[in-house]
Amino acid sequence: MAEKPQPVKVLYCAACSLPAEYCEFGPDFEKCKPWLIKNAPDLYPDLLKEANEKGVDKLSEQLQSVGISSSSGDGTASGGATSGETSTNKLEEVKRLPGGKIKKKEKQEVIIEKVVRNKRKCITVVKGLEMFGIKLSDASKKLGKKFATGASVVKGPTDKEQIDVQGDISLDIVDFITETWPDVPEAAIYFIEDGKKVPIV
């Protein structure tokens, strides 16, 4: 007689409540790492190595800071202040995405692209105005009124909002943007020609 199959015991993460094998695909892998190192080190051997390296790095930094602060009395105040400042700067610069990937800080730039549809109809796409604190809905209304065309705010292929303006207005739109919104410098406006980003200046 065949043996009865036993149920599989699944180890669930206490931080994200996913099975431990799927933590890296969860909402915040950084929160899961300490729990995984403690409870499931065999699933992620790289985490164990990374934790050991970080421990060594922290220890060496502490030894260096102790060496610097003990060598001179003035160094303690300035050394403590600089290390505190650098840690806050790192927190501001680094944004983490799910899976532990680091999000790069985006440049403030406006990208204008002409898209041809059905061999005849053109659409001028304007991306990046929101980086300068401009409301896209107001900008699309102003563009529509100025050029007497349809203009709407749509989500682009990267799930970022952009303004689609009907017609080829790529030559006139630069002057309009710089006159209407003086916060946008001409140096920050780029055209996309043949798949390459070209500055207008």
C-alpha cells in the first residue's frame, strides 16, 4: 500500500507574510533581510555574506572614528557632525524600490517628442513639466488654447504622466514653455530625434 503524502510545511516571513522564497519579490525586501538571515540563511546565502561584510565595514568605521576622535580634542565635534550629516544625506539620496533596487534621482528636464501616427497625423508629446512644479492639467489647457488643438494628460509607457498635443508644434512649443513658465530654463529642454536626446540650445 502506498504511503500517504505529507503536507508541505511552508516557512512564512514575519516581516512581509510571504513565503520565505518569495521575500525578494515582496514590497520591502530590506525589512525582510534581518529575519531571513536569522531564520532562513540557507535560502539566501548571499545575504549572510553581505551581512558579514557590512559588520566588518561597520567595525572598521567605528575603529577609524575612535582613532580620529582620540587623536585630537577638536576632531570629536567635527567628526561626529560630519558622520551625522553624511548619514542623513544618504537617506535623502537613496530611494529603494521593491526587491532592494535603488531608485535613481531624476534630472529636471523637459523632453519634447514628435510621434507620427497613420503616416499623416502627428502628436507632440511633452514630458517632465511636473519636475518643475507645474500642474500638468493646467499646462495641457494652456497648450490647447495657445495652439488651438486638443491637448490631454495621459500616462506614458513608463506609467508617468505626459501631455499629448495634437499636431506638430515642436518648433513653437519651446518659446511658449519658456515664456509661460520662467522656472523652466532652455538648457533643460530636449528634443528626441531618431531615438536620441538632443538639447535645443
